[in-house]
Amino acid sequence: MAIGTACTKKELTKKNQTFIVAPDMDHVLKDSLDNYMDFRMDYYGDHNFILENNRIFYYSQEHNWGDCIPDIGPLLPPRFINLNPRLVVELAPQDVENFVKLNVANNSGSMETVVFASARDTFESPALEKMLKNLGQNNLSVVRRITEEETVVLRHKKSDKDYYYDADLIKWDTTKIKFEQPKK
């Protein structure tokens, strides 16, 4: 009688990382060297990604490091940035990794911020995993909830009616967005 062992090939499945969005921006950040930072970052960064299901949208904006908020007192609502749907581009999932390498990854001497926004509090995103892996040593990143302004602008962008967008005609919730000057 011969005794043998049966080899079974186990399927190795890599589990996607689950991202949990902080309920607000009032949380501690770490820099690229894993040092805790003593300020809170503004809602918007130099590079901003909006993650929605399997779609990824991007917009950039000039960011001023003066927008970093000392870690004291309550956090104010995000400021109105006058974002326009025409400035938001949708990235094809297969192009995200190269886009980050070519346009976002920063290994120069200056610090740049990268913000990832999601409408969901908890989500899995292989694309976000790839983007985070390709950030440069001088990128500071944060994952946060989508702002009201981004939600409204994205709705117009996806409707293909971005040419009808006029921020002055929108009834904004002033408890969720901060205007520098009162809206008329």
C-alpha cells in the first residue's frame, strides 16, 4: 500500500486595504518620515482627487502653506474655492498610476499636499492604494470626506451640463461652507 499526500494549491488572494475617512479634518497627520505634525491641513491641497465608486476625478489648485491651521480651536467649515466643473477632469482607472507618477509625485525640495476625498466613510480602492504607493517623498496626503462644493460641482460635471454651472445661482448651505464675503 502506498501512501501519498495530496497537494492542494491554495489561492492567494490579496485583500484590498480598507480606508476609513475621519469624520472631520480634526485629526493628527504624519509627514513622510512618520513624524506627527502639530497642525491641521486645510481641506484642499495642491492636488485633489475625488473618489466615487470606481471613478476618479482630479483638480489642482494653487495651495498656500499659510492655509495650514494651527491645531487649536474648532475647525471651521471648508472655504468656498469657486471650483468649476470644467476644471475637474475624470481619470481613466488604467491611467491613474502614471498620472500620479508624472504629475503629482514630488521628490523635489518643496512640500506639496495631496487630498483624497470620498463620499463614503469606509471604502476599498485599489486605485487609491496605487496612488499612495506612487507619491513622492515630499507629498503630504490625507483622506477626507467630500465637501459640499465638490459634491455640487461633481454632480454638474457628471451630468455633462457643466456649461450651465453658475456658483452664484446655487443656494449653498452656509453651515457647511465658508464664504470670504457674504453671497448675494
